Amino acid sequence: MTWLRKVFELNPAGLNWPRAVVFLDAGLVPVFVFGAIGHEVYLISALFGLLFAALADPGGGYGHRALSIARFALIGAGVTALAFGVGSGAWGWLVLVAFVVTLAAGLAATLGVHGLVNALLLNLWFVVAAGFEFSIHDEGRITSYVWAQVLSWTGGAALWITVAYLWWLARGRTDQGQPISEIPGDTSRRELTRPLILFSVIRAVVIAGTVALAFGLDLPYGSWIPIAAMIAMKPSLEQAALVGAQRLVGALIGAAVAALLLWVPASEHGPKLFAAQRGLEVVALVLLMHGAGIRFWNYTLYSAAIAAGVLILVDLPQPSGNAAEGYRVLWTLCGVGISLIVLLLAGRLAKHTARTPSRPT
């Protein structure tokens, strides 16, 4: 019961509905645009660009904020191009690029805590985008261009810059605090230490290995293995176990919610199918909105909301069977388990090395 209490422990100070409403208002724009032009396959890039740009917003004067978000969006555009470029190619290249991107994200800790958070967001987006491209590549009826995905991501980030500008004007052109205040804003440089390099390398090897497992074996919805492994990889084994458990329980809840909602358009055709799909896009956006509002309230419920929203957005262009949610939960369990095993082995190796006396020279 103590474990269950920790998984669902609530932090009242982390509830932020105004932030969620702002994200909903902004998110309705790409939902309407891509629904109107019939290119929903690019919607997920636009929404992630919007959400991650909001998370990367450092606050302060508008000029500083716009420049910082634009820099984040530019790097994110490169990551998007990499993900959609190699996602449909040979899985060996995908493994290599995943290792390099993950290693670079880990070493970004030298840029400060805020820089590390931004790098990890882009690292997560790389895996999500590559998995999405891999899954739709064999669908002959779905057309996805790398340049259009990059443009969608950039457009989502630019939309947040516009929202920040309008909010800055509404507040009388005064400086604003960091919108996502719970994310550390520390930008002081860190020394590149041996433990930091070692953990970054281990993390990159784990993510590259899970990518090889998922895409090399062509597992259905296998991208959930590296996603779960990435989220569960924490410096502390205890922290990793808790976050991994929250991620797994959240995935179970989100998969169940998505499965129930995706039954709605399964038996519809023609105009009713079109209306049901557009309605589910709005539902997915509302779920992501709840994720933006409860991220620091409870990570389990946040994971459930994000998982359900992403599952709906991923399934709409290429409807999957009821077994899809089961696969995703199974791969989430595998990814969390792999991370915990690696951290446990690394911890024991470090203790053994510390106890072993050095030989005199």
C-alpha cells in the first residue's frame, strides 16, 4: 500500500489549469488547420512542437524568450529531420543516430539544468517521431514528407512564440516568469565530470539497444520500449523504480482509455467516420491539455493523459486493432525493466569497484 500511495501521491501545488487552458487554445489552431486540409499525419509534429516549446520557455523579457525558443525550435527541426529521415530507412542507421542524439542530450547537462531538460525533451521527441515514421512507412495510403514534418514542428513552436507575444502585450509588456515554473531554470554551466560522462554513455547504450530491439526485430509498436526506457533512466535506482512504476501504471490507464475511445469510429463510415475522427482529435487535444495542467500534480495521471492523447493521434491516420494497446503496455514494461536492470548492475559494479583496493604501483 505504501508503494501504491507513492505512485498516486498528489502535489496540490503542481496543479495549473490556466496553463492547460492556454495550451488548449493554442492547440486548437493546428487541429483545425490540419483537419481542414486533410493532412492529419502532420498534426502530431505540430502539437509536440507547441508543447515542447512551451516547456522550454525560460521566461523573462520577451526578446530573450523569443530568441531562446527560436534556438530550441531550430535544434528541434534538425532532430525532426533526423527522426523522420532515418525512421523509414535501415534500422542500423536509426540505432546509430539514436545513440548519438541520446549521448549529446546527456552531455547537455554541462549547459545547466534547464539546458539538460530541453535536451531530454528533444531526445524524447526523436524517439517518438522515429517510431511514428517507422510505423507509417509501410502504409501505402499514407504520405509523409520529411520537410512537411519539419515545417509542422517549426510551426508549432512558432505558434507558442506568438502566444507568448500576445500574452506579453496583454500584461503591459512586462517581463514574465517561466510559464512552466516547476522546471528548473538554472542555466549555470556544469563541469564535465567522469560520472556525468559515464552515466550519459550508459544511457545512450541502453536507448540504442532498446531501439535495436524494437526496430531490428520489427516489433509492433516497439518504439514504446525505448520511450519507457528513456523515461525510467534516472541517476538514482530508487527514483528510477518509482518513475518507472508511475510510467507503467499511467500507460495501462492511458491504453485503456484510448482503446475505449478508438472503438467509436471503428464501426462508422462516410461522413460519420469523418466527424468521429475530427471529434477524437479534439478529445486527444483535451487529454494533452490535462497533461499540461497536471504534469507536476501526479506523474502517473500525467502519463495516462499523455499516453491516451498520443495513442489516439497515432492511431487515427492508421487504425490499429485492439491488441495494439496490449503491445504498448507490454513494451512499456520491457523498457522500464531494462532500465532498472541496467541501473542495478551499474550500481553493484560501482560498489564493487569502490570496495576493491587499488594495487600499489
